[in-house]
Amino acid sequence: MGWAGSLTRIANYEVETLQKRVAEIAGRKLDAELRMTLLDAEAEAEAENARTDREAAMFHPRFVQGWRARKADLQAKITAIAVEESGARDALTRAFEELKKYEHVVEMAAVASRREAGRREAAAMDEMGLRRAGMR
């Protein structure tokens, strides 16, 4: 059953490729979320510094303005990555369903082959039995 094995191997390859892609996207998303957390921590530290240092307090409004812009950019990236991840997961689900269909077809072909082999064997045994019975 070369064709069935080939279909299964191709489907398996596609599933594995998509699994790697989903993992890579999830890694990028996690990295972006970590950068967002660090950005928020940096803002908190600067706010505390502005409360205690008069010179830092003067520059704090500009810092907040820049921080908001960086946070908005990072949030946009996280949103885009989440959309990409959703699409990749959907593709992985479809590929996995296709793989299961091919595996089912392969299994059904194997069952049919075994059934046919059993039928042939039974027919051969019946023929041998009839020949022996005819010899007597």
C-alpha cells in the first residue's frame, strides 16, 4: 500500500511543520508579552524615581509619552501575533483532521485486504476439502 503510506507521510509532515510554526509563533508572543511586562515595570520604576527626584520629575511627562507610544506599538504586535497564532492553530487543526482521514482510509484498506485474504484462504481450504472428498 505505497499510495496510502505516502499520503500518511505527507499529512504527517504537514502536521509536524504546522506544529513547529505554532510553537515558533507562541514563542514570539511570549517574548512580546514579556517585553510588555518589562516595559510596565520600567514605567513604575520611573514613576517612583520622579516622585523622589525633582529633575526626573521634570522629564517624566516626556517619558510617559514615549512609554505610551512604545506600549501601543508592542500591544499592536501582540495583537497581530495572536491573530497569526489563531490562523496557524486553525491550519494545524485542519491538517490533523486530514491526517486522521488518511489514517482511517489506510486502516480500512488494511481491513479490506485482510478480509480478502481470509476469503481467499477459506476458498482454497474449501477447494482442498472438496478435492479430498472427491478422491474418496
